[in-house]
Amino acid sequence: MVNDQMVNGKWYMVNDQMVNIFDIVSLCTEDEVQRMLPLVNAQRREQALRYKHTFGRFCCLKSWLMLRELYSGEMQFRYNEHGKPEWDNGPFFSISHCKTGIAVAVHDQPVGIDIETIRPVSEDLVLRTMNENEQKLIRESEHPERVFTRLWTQKEAVVKCIGTGIESFEQLQNLLPSQLHVETFEKEKYIYSIAYGKLHCFGAQVPSANV
């Protein structure tokens, strides 16, 4: 379990990675969005304003400012063929958000982070996204929603680290988080996982970080 000192907008280390979790959702207001808009560059501001709802705009702006706390230089992003954002002039990073928090991870090697709110899950989704062993773990648990969320965040963190995104439910069934280093942290309302490590086991070519 992660302790309360490791959340709410503070950077901390997880095996040489910088990780920041923000979970004060009461600050997600239109007033806060308007306050943050002048603090980001034109690229991020334009991206934030594409969101129709306050929550999306808030997360887009807040995650950028969380990164900004570490790096004072110009921050320009590009997107690979799978839609994964990459930093033109910085290290590898990953961003995720859900209704209960925003998660950011930074590393000098490829990294993926995923945060999800713990909530009831349908049997259909379990069947489509989990392999037989994982389905058994979920069904036999006293807290199936937590087990499912834990496994889901691990899988999505790995996919984000690889940089391909989720291409199919079958891909998730066959994905083994053990193929990379994965750290999982649990809070009362959400769970997040961080994946990192060498990508040669996936046949992926890893670019060099421009730090």
C-alpha cells in the first residue's frame, strides 16, 4: 500500500522513476481550469480546449504542470503512430487519469503508468480482458473489483510502456505483466501501476531518450 505522503501532487521515487499522483478531485473546477490556461504553452492550451468537459480540460492542464515542476525548459510533445505522446526534448514519460486521480511517471527508459477508479466490473468484461488464471483469481477473491482493477492497471501500464496502446481485448488476455517490471499501489478509491524495463522481449525498438 502507498502511504498518504506519496500522493497529492508530490514527486517521489519508485526504482529510479519519478512518480506524481494528484487526487484532490475537489479542485477540478472551471475556475481552476481558467487559472491554469495561461500557465501552459500554446500546444497544451489548444489540446486542453478540445475537451468538451471541465474534467478533461483540468486533467490535460494539471498533468502538464506536474511535468513542468521537474523540467523548466520548453516542453513540446509529438505523438507516435499509436497516439502515444512523446517528449521532443526530454526523457520518457507517461500520463494517466481517472475520476479519482491523475498519475504521471518520468524515467530515462520507456515507462507506462495507469490509474483506475475501483468500481464493480461486469462478468463480460472479465471474460474479454482476462486469461483463465486471472479470471479464477477474480472470481475467488473477496474483493473481485480490486483484483480486476489491479490486473487491468498492470496490463494497461505495460501496453503504454510498449507504446502500442490497446489494440484488442485479445491482446490484453495474452499480456503478461511479468514481461516488464511492474509496481502496483493501492488506495481506498483507486489503484495505479507503473511498468518499466527493457522492451526487447516484445520485439520493440527502443529509442534513445533525449535528456
